[in-house]
Amino acid sequence: MTISGKESFLNTIAAKLGRERVYDVQRPDLRPLIPDSYGSLTNDDLIEILKEQCYFIHTQLIESNPEILQTTLNDLIHANGGGAVITSGDDRFLHYGLSFPNSFVWEEAAGRENNLLRSETANTAIVFADYALAESGTIVIESRPDQGRSLHFLPTNYIAIIEKERLVLRSTQAAAYLNRRIEAGEPMGSAINFISGPSNSADIEMQLVVGVHGPLRATYVLI
């Protein structure tokens, strides 16, 4: 009988480990990872999971609603010390009637250098999350001409608005939604960013420093 390349490879691994081949491997239960499968979890359950995880990733979570969203954001900008604001060019800013004095918009027409300069000098960036992962406190953000990568990393403070209907449990659900867009032939951005609050860095003595490689503070506003 001819031994296939796969069998030969596995035989070699078993020999190196000094044990017999194992043939009765049980496939793990992958049902909890199936997209759109939350079991008994409700949207309220996902919110509670997100709240707990935000504590561990040093991210402030504020619950608001569309009616008071402008006031909530104004209060956060003031708490951040005021200064210049930069937003993405997301249509949802217009949909919710949001506007900010002393603000810039990341826009393709401005050109790369101007967008970078605006981001560097902005005290606060405000964006809308495409999706949010409750289990890890991660927001999913697509890079587009109206929302460049540097927008999320150069300003001092970062605010991400999360619509409740875009809150999912984990990355498999967000990936499934993105894949449906690809299958439908919709244009996709140059990158998909997964951002879990401000950066966390620790030295050998485990002295934690937050915000070394990006915004010093991150806030999620749930509506």
C-alpha cells in the first residue's frame, strides 16, 4: 500500500514524539462559533458583556441614545479639554444631525498630507464603529477614502459611536457580515481595523502604561 504524503508526515511527527499514531480524534464542538449563533444571549446580554470587557481594556463606556447623542459628545469633548475635533466622513454624522465647532472631516478631497496634519493636531477623533465585538471590547472599523487608518491613531482622544444593532458577540459574526458584502460584490476598504481601546504596554516589571502607541483615552458611546 502506498503511503500518502499526509500519512508519511503524520507518521514522522508521531515518531519524533515517541508515541503511536492517534486515529480516534474527536472533532471539537464548533457550534458556539457559528455566525449569528448566540444561544440564549440577548442584545442586553451583549451590552453587559461589553461593559465588563471595557473595564479590562481601560475604555470608558457611556450609554446614550440618538436624541441626546449630540449633548453626550459635546460633554465628552469638553471633558477632553476641548480643542480641535476630527471626524470621519461617515454618512451617519448627517443622519444623526451631528456637528462640531472647530472640527475637520477626514475627506479624500483634502489629500493625504492635509488629513494627516488634521489628525495630528486634533485633540479628539469621533467615528462610527462598523461593528463592535462584546466579548473582547473591540470595534471593527473599515478604512475608506473618508476614513483613513491614521484617523484612529493620531488624535489624543478617541470616541467611537456604537449602534446597538451593530453589537455582536465575537469576530466570527462580524466576519460573516463582511463576507456577505464581498459575496454581494460591494466595494470594500483597503483594511479592516480591530481596535480594542487604547494601547497597553508594560515593561519587565509589569508597570502598565496606557496609550503609548495611539490615543491616550478611548471612549465608546453606545446608542
